[in-house]
Amino acid sequence: MHELSIAENIVEIINENVTGHEAVMRVRIKIGKLANVVLDSLEFCFRAITKGTRFENTKLEIENVNILAHCSRCGVDSEIEGFLFQCKSCYGTDVELISGNELKVVEIEINN
């Protein structure tokens, strides 16, 4: 289960960026569909490892990012469903990934 290691990495990132004893109210993360993360499992793991710590009441806000690709042939940006990387406009397969593989902390909200 890589969700546990992801949750541990989120806590590490919080610790690296919040130097004092401020209350961390919210952590916003972006996770692309290609990252293959089970969101409920990640939430569970985050809750489990922060229980009894200063991050116990921190809200984990997850933004799920769809797979988006740019077609080199016709220039259209298309949302990809499933794992068929094909332009929805011209059905070409020469597409470049724009989004969908994100796995990053984008915001940490603290309360002084």
C-alpha cells in the first residue's frame, strides 16, 4: 500500500515547511489519476499516522486531477478517459500529457 508512504511524505513536507508550533488547519494536495492513489486509503493513512500528534485535526483536502493531453496533430486538448491515449477530436495517438500525473502538496494553511 503506497498510500501509507505518501501520507508519511505529506507529514514530512508539513514538518519541513511549518517551523514553529502553529496549528496546521488544512493541507491541500493534487493527485492525478495516473498516480494510481486510492484516495480513501490515503485519507485513512493520514488520519492514522497523525492521531495523537499536533496534526491530528489537520484537514486533508484532495483535488483529483483528470488526465489531459494535447494532440500534436490537430492541436486540441482532450480529457483522456481510461488509458487509451488518443485525441477525441482527430483520434490521433501523437498526444502529449498535460496533466494527470500530479502528486504534490500545493498549500498548507496554518493558524498562528
